[in-house]
Amino acid sequence: MNGASAIVRLIDTTNERVGRAVSWLALIMVLVQMIVVVMRYIFGVSWLALQESIVYMHAAVFLAAAGYTLLHDGHVRVDIFYRPASERRQAVVDLVGAAVFLLPMSVAIFLISWPYVVKSWAVLETSQEGSGIPAVFLLKTVILLYTVLVALQGIALALRSLLTLLGIAPPPRPADAAPTESAPEPSVESI
């Protein structure tokens, strides 16, 4: 089962890196929104491409970071039953949830979105506004990225659950594996 652990680590690391990189867009989005407001209400100037960039960043933050959110158990679930359950029962819930709901839904969204994105790429779709961002096809591509990253994290979740059910310790999540810096324990001599 070393192969399963390696796959889990690879997927976790990928979503961790993508999530951390995309999270910076939240700060940039706030700064751009502030610039748009100042330009519009103080200087009376409007720049449509800058306004549209907020939509692009918003889509990237929420769609590209969905796998990261799943990695860190940030998605909604009924914790009233899940949290107090044993580790094995949690593994069963995660395995069934990934296999029955998450992966089929990711595949369905991918298959439904594929023609939509391909058509956009075929014409290199641009903004409906003349001064908008000429890259709507890139914005739509984020939908496919979302499905791939969430499906991959669903596979990692299922493998991690399977390892748990087989009695094999799954690899730690990236945040769990990183050493934490904490205050040193006081020694007897310092008391």
C-alpha cells in the first residue's frame, strides 16, 4: 500500500500548493476592489477590465481552492454525527461519500462543462464589453480545473479512508506533517 500512500501525498501536496497560491488572490481581490472604488467615486474614472478582473479572481479563489478546502475538511458536512464517530466509522462515511457522491458529481460536472469550455476556446471568447478582459475562455476553464482538483482530492480521501479501514496509517495531511513552532516547554530549572 506504499503506492496508495504515495498517490495520497502527491494529490495532497498538489492541492495544498494550488490552494496556498490561489489564496493570495483574495488579498489582491480586496486591493483591486478598493482601487476600483477609489477610482470611481473619488476620481470619477472607471476601468471595466479592472472590474472584471475581480470576477476572474473570485472564480479562481472559490473554484481552484475547492480541493484545498476538501483536503482540510472545510466543506459542509453533518458534524453532529461525524465528529463523535470512531475513526473507522469516519473512514466509512468518507469512503462512501467520495465514491457515491463526490466523484460521480465531479465527473458529471466535468462532462457537462467540457463542451461549454471547448466552444469558448474554439472562438477564444472575449468579454461582451469592448474594454473588458479578452479571456473569458480562461475563466470558463477554471470550471474544469475545479472538477479535476476536487476529484483528485476525492480519490485521496477515498484512499486515505481505505488505508484506515485496512489498519494502515494513512500519510498525514500537508498541514499536519509540517512542524509547528510553539513555545518551548518550561524546564524544571526555569521554574
